Amino acid sequence: GDLHRLEGVYCGMLCIIARSNAVSEFLSRLISAYFSGSLLESMKPTQVFGIVSILPLLVGGISFLIDEKPIEPHEMRDDTMDSIKDQVSSLWGALSEPTIWKPVLFIFLWQATPSSEGAMFFYLTGPDIGFGPEFMGRVRVVAAVSSLVGVWVYNQFLKRVPIKDILLWTSIISVPLGLSQLLLISHYNREIGIPDGAFVFGDDVASSILGELAFLPTLVLAARLCPPGVEAVLFATLMSIYNGASTVGTEIGAALTKALSVTESDFSNLAWLTTICNVSSLLPLFLIGLLDGIGDESTEEMEDSRP
């Protein structure tokens, strides 16, 4: 009926927006990655921060060019309060539905697993490996290009695959891929003839592609969960939950780093930290049944539901 068509239209729009955001994010990451490392080689950090601060100032300046019609204070107060009450009520009603809170709970747990990324960064830039800012900038450039490759791979080959299957297999594949960092930590990569730089580049390429393959289905899933009438508020809430889960994962990773006494000068337990963080990413898969139903659809099936 009309409700089904509206859901299809909104889902299709969000799928298009997701791809557009991925491309724009790629371009911004590519530019920042290319210049950040080289600038730090020739400038002080304060000078780099000064250059970076120009962009937000430009955005703030452009905002003055937006033509808006002023709203009367009493109208704004009444309309705003009524709108807030309606949106909160609709949002709570939507999140109370099992078909919505179950997938949201899984995505939160899936995204909230700990990460050893911070400790690994210090290891790569520390005396043991010794990568400088320029090299790390090149790594970020390669990672940004690889993310775009991930978008292409998803659109070409995975649009017909159920979202639940994509999340399942990307999670499983990510474990041995993440554990490959143990080769770098133990320097075994040198023994088998792989330089540190080449190993890091290859690892980042694979990780960036796999990360994009896992991220895009979550956007599509979030779009599919939004019922008509509360689309914008619920989608923003879901993205906030997603980002909040990432923050939780980072904090858990930081707590594990402290518990294992991994510091910027002591990496004796970094291998244990890497192992724990990677293996723990499998734990949410025990609850993947929360995606039954909506997660069994593919991106193409959601788009085909448009009129």
C-alpha cells in the first residue's frame, strides 16, 4: 500500500545519500591525508592547526549568506515546544517496536567492540618502527582510495546479498585480518621478506575495503528501519547511536590498553591487546538473530520496493 511505497522511497533516497556521502568523505579524507603528513614535516603543529581552522571559519562566513525569514518569538516558542513533544513521542514509539530496537541493539553491540587502534598508532610512530608524519599521511591516502574501492565493490557485487550475511562475513574475515598485525608486532614480517612499510600499506588497503563493505549496509539498514513520519529524527538518532557505540568501543580499548600496561614506550603486551580486541569483535555475532527479518533483505530488494 501507500505505507510500503513511502518506505521504499525513503529507503532508496537514503541508499543514494549513503553512496554520495561515501564519495564526499573519500574526497575530504584524500585531501586531508595528502597534506597533513607533508605539512607536519615542514611546519609546526600550531601552524597546521591554524591552517585547518580556516575551513570552519569559511563555513561560518558562508552561513551569513543564507536567506531566512525571521520567526516571531511567540510563534517560535509555541511551535517549537509542540514539535519537540510530537517528535519525542513519535521517536519513543518507534524505538519501542521490536522490529526497530532489536536491530539497533545489535548494531550498537557490533560497533562497541574494543579497538587497539590508538596503541597501534603509537607503536608505528615509536622507535621500534619509526614511521614519520609524511609516511603516515601516505598511508591515510591509500586508505582513503581503498575506501572508494570498497564502495565500488559493494555496489557491483554485494547489493544482492542480504545485509545480515554481509555483516556476518565481514566480521569473521576481519578477525584474521586484524590478527595479521601480530606479524608486524613480532617483526616476523621481516623474516619472511615483507618490509614494514609494505606490510602496513597492504594491511590498510584490506582493512579500509572491508570496513567500507561493513559500514554501507549499516546505513542502508538504518534507512530501512525508519518509518514514515519520523524518518529524519529516527535516522539521526540511529547514526548518533552508531557513533556513540564507536566511542564506547574506543573507551573500552583505552581501558584494556591501561589494564595491560601498554604505553607509548612499553609495547610488551601489545600483542595481547591486539588479540583481545580482534577476537572480541566476534562476540556480537551470537546475537545476529536480532536482525532476522529486516536483515534478510538486500540493498537491491530495498531499492526495488520503490514505486
